[in-house]
Amino acid sequence: MSLIGYCARGLRRQPHLDALLEAHSYKFALRPAQGTTHIVGWGRKPTAARARKVAAQSGLPYVSLEDGFLRSFGLGVDGAPVHSLVVDYAGIYYDATVPSDLENLILAADFSEGELARARTCIELLRQHRLSKYNCAPDRPVTWPDERPRVLVVDQTFGDASVTYGGADASAFAAMLDAALAENPGAEVVVKVHPDVIAGKKRGYLLDAARQRQCRLWSEDINPWALLDAVEKVYVVTSQFGFDALLAGIPVHCFGIPFYAGWGLTKDVRACARRELDGGSRSLEQVFAAAYLRYCRYINPYTGRRCTLEETIALIAEQKRQSERMAGTWLALGFSPWKRGFVPDFLARPKQLRFARTEVEALTAVPAGTCVAVWASSLPSDFVKLCSKRGLDLWRLEDGFLRSVGLGSDLVRPLSLVLDHQGIYYDAERPSDLESLLRNTKFDPALRARAGALREFLVAQQLSKYNVGDSSTVALPLAEDRLNILVPGQVESDASIAHGSPWLKSNRQLLAEVRKSNPDAHIIYKPHPDVLAGGRVGELMEEGGELYDHLVTDIPMPALLAQVDAVHTLCSLTGFEALLRGVKVVTYGLPFYAGWGLTEDRLLDGTSGGLPAAMAELAAVRRCLRARGRNLAVDELVAATLILYPTYVDPQSGDIVDVETAVGILQSQRQEVAKTRRDGGWRRSVYRIVRNRFFRR
């Protein structure tokens, strides 16, 4: 493997550099170490001058690095981690004075039909999710005062390396603006300038000229696709905005030589002879395949694993979706000090967030339209009506379905929460966002395939909500000639039973009903982990008797589900996890996964002999409200429940991530916990004592 040296301090702070370089890297102070094969630096920037000099003096190849074309959700200057990197051994893509690896890839154009089809798919994904290099800018419609056509002219910061090495200078910007005005006499010319140029913090090329010519100035921070929706032509010198415009299908005029010019896709003022050797004509798919599929390298910055462009698009698209969903001013009511540490991350770190402990404190001088976050199971009585009366948007928060490695009662930070604008998934008495997703989502083939891959991964890796227990102890004394039924215990004081099980209210009642309905079955009972940890209602101790045949405590739920024939439950998440594994599920309450044709629902069907008349009437009502009129496949249930509904957050950075990243983090955390399990027993005991004494609400 190559040994690559660098002398820039910034590269030392670049995580996962070895994985991106596909080599061992190190920082040197005076001279490169023996055995060094390459020297790297940041492109043609001044900070790379020393690296280039050392490479020349040492007779070593210089390799240029730059951020990729789909870099991140946030800005690099704000600390957003890199999702893609360019590694160029010949030059760098924005330097048109010499060949680059990207230019050579486009010239060769040796792309298979499969690669070009993949390029078309990825272009469509970028269009669909409206992604560009950075993606944190607001994405809202741009409106103009009249119906004239608009032409966009893109300014750049003074001295930008892509301008200098793109065959342009200040005169190119002046010529570009004059051409835009002359070639579009009936249109308004809009000049896009950097906000820092307007503020006087940076210099541009077009501010004074645009004002003299009475052009409209656009300095607002906005998603590039929003501007592209509102213009008919784009004029650039070397800005990547021009390639975004090509992806959007908008004509582009180039007054410099960016990487996408000279291939017949743009109207070019300057020519590059190297790109005209064989006619210079390339399709958009060919240029895209070269730049985004072959030239850029992608990594998941939260797991450290190399990934594909498609996976990077999915991750950044989820960050963008959740950020837009959570946009606004927030008030959080009644959260403990521990939860205050992570709740802002799940709200996409709003600029305006205030915590309050009481209703009076919370609603004092709160403007209408404020979003109010409340832990669902701690929602104060009548608070829903109060929020509605004052014009406040109420959001209920609760643990997600792939929560953590460890228990919430042990103050283990969650990787996922659900944030529900209508209700909460376990409350069968009112609609929830999850119910709406299950009822109304059109599950396209791509989403179903993604859900299927996720389901298979979870089953293969035995991942579940809490991921606790000793996975090495999995054997069960099963009955070969009897039906083996697993009954998962629940915390009886939980709101999920209060609002999702109108008939049976305790583990004892459930076990009695299961035994009554299945007198010859072999019943296995597993208490809830929080009950075993202490301090929660629902413990049966050794009082099994006729209620169950076998008690299990430390066997992980996935290992149990792999061995039993059926799961009977009130409304436990175990029923959902059983469905992922093809295990029969019988419900006695109204969990979110009931009523979609996937489970046998005693309450909804009214098949339990002991069902009181009042409950039978309730069941009829709920059958109308929750039968929902459609049957779902398991992967459609998975898509809504694990992909679309929850919010996932990386516990290290606090950044929002997608579900695939979250399960990768869970997998790594579980491996780490397994390594330290023997040393942590006494610490957990002390922790629980402190928790129960000081942190219980």
C-alpha cells in the first residue's frame, strides 16, 4: 500500500483520510519519511505550495485533493464532515491549464451502458432531492414582481482558484454581464453574488457593474435548485452552479473553462484544445459518470466506511428532509437535564430553542406558530387544547424503534426518536403521523427494495430496539410436539398500554388470556428489560405456575424470535420485530402494526371470549378507524416504520443520519459494549442507584 505524506495541518483534522486515499498517510514537519510514495495537498491553493515544492525537491508525485461535488449537508467552514473527496494524480479538475484525471476520464469516455444508466439514475436522484455541493440553504420558491423571463449571472469571490486556473480574469466577468444583457433584451438580468460581498467582508467581480447597469442583485442564501426553477438561462465563468444548471436542464453560457465546458453541453466563449481532439462532444451522462461516479470518492463520515454515490445521496437527502421538517422556532417543555443534552440534535439544532419546566413558564409570551416539543408519555393534561387555542404546533417525542445499545432507564443516549405532529404511534385513540404514512404512502419499488434490504440486515445482524443481553446464550428448551409461543412482557405503567390496550392492562392478564386460548402450548415469557433493571412496574418474579412454562431474561429478543412459532402480545414492539422475521403475531391490544393484514388481531376481530361488551363496541369503532382499508406487505410496514417515521442522530457528532447509518453505528456500538461488558457490571449497578435516586421524573 502507498505511503502518502502531507504537511498541511488541515489534513490532520480530516477523518478517515486513509480510507479515502486508499493508502497510509502521515504528517511530516521538515521532509518526507523514507518509503513515502506520494505527497498530497489541497489542489492549487496557496496552502498547498509547500507540499508541491517538497514533492518536486524529493522527486515524488504530487497528488491534489479537493472536496467532492456532493460534499455535505452543511458548510465546511461550519465543521460539516466531508462526504466526498477528489483525489487527482494528474492535476485538479478546476485547472484547465493542464490535464486532470477528470478531463482524461471524460476524454476516454469508456463507460458501459450500465454505468451510463446508473448516471441517469443518480442525476434523477439529485433532481428529486434537489441536492448540490452544499445543502443547508433554505429551499423555498422564488417569486418575481412581474412575468418577465429571468437570466441568472453568477458572480464568484475575487481570486478564486477556479477563476485563475480556468482561463479567466476580471474581464471575463465584465464580458459575461455585458453578453447577458445584450443577448436577452426582453429579460431581467439577475446577478447572484455572495452575501459576504454585499456585507463588504469579501470581494467579488460584479457588484459595482451590476449596480451601474441596474441589474437585480441576489445575495440571499437559498438552495440553487430554487433559483434554477425561476430562471431560463444561466451565465457563469467557472462556478459549479453551471453544472447544477445542466442537471436541471437549463442552458448554460461559460466565460471560463470549468470541467464541464468544452464538451458540447455549454455555449463556450473560451476553448480548450485538449477537449477538441476528437470533436469534444460528450453527453451529460458521460460527464456526470466521469465526475460523480469515477472521479469522486465517497465515505460515510459517521461510520468511517467507504460508500457509493447513491448511499451518499440518501444520507444527505435525509439530513435535508429532516432539517426542513424541523425548521422553525422551538419550545421544549418538561425535559429532564439529561434529555436536554440530546433533544436539540433531534430537532435539527434549531437556531431558536428554549427549554421550560412548567406550562406557565413555557407559554409566557410565546408567539403563534412556535413548535412545542413534549415527551409523549409526559404530556400534561389539557395541554393539547391549550396549544391549539394559542396557535402553537405541538410535537410529541418518544424513543424510536432502533433505539440504542442499552436501556433508556440506564440513561443510554438514543440513536433514534420519533417526532409526531398528530399524535404518537402507540396511542390508538387518535391518528398519528405513522398511521398516516401507513395509510397514504405510495411505496414505490425503490423504497420497498430499500426496506427489504434493511429488514434482511436487521435480521442477519440480530439488531433490535435495545440490543441488550448475552447473545452467546440462545438455546431454549422448546417443546417439539407443542406450539412454542413467546409472550414479551411490557412495563405496565407505560403509556403504550394505557393508550394501546383498552382491555388487558397487565402482563399477568395477558399470560392468562394466552394460556386460556392455547391450553396445550409451550409458553415462554420474557420480562421487559426495564423491569428486570428495577424501578418499573410489571415484574412477575417466579410466579409463573400455570401462566407460562419457561422464563427467559438475558437472551436477546432476536435470538428468541428465531426459535419460536408465534408471538402473542398486548402492543409490544416485539410483535413488529417478529413480523420482520416471518413469525406469526397475535395481538391483544392495538399496536401500530395491527390492522394491516399482517397480524391476527383479537381486539379488532372481537374473537376473545372474555372481551367485555363495552370493549367489543370499542373494537368495532377501532375496526372502522384502524382497519385502514388496505393491506400492506411487510416491507411496506418497514419502510414507513423504520425509514420515513423516525429521526436518527449520530451520538458523536449530533448530526442527523439515515437509518442505514444508524444501524451501522448500532452494530459498532454493540461490538464495543461486548468488549467491555465484563468490566461494566458494577458501574451499571451504581449508575442505576444514582439514576433512580436523582433522575427519575
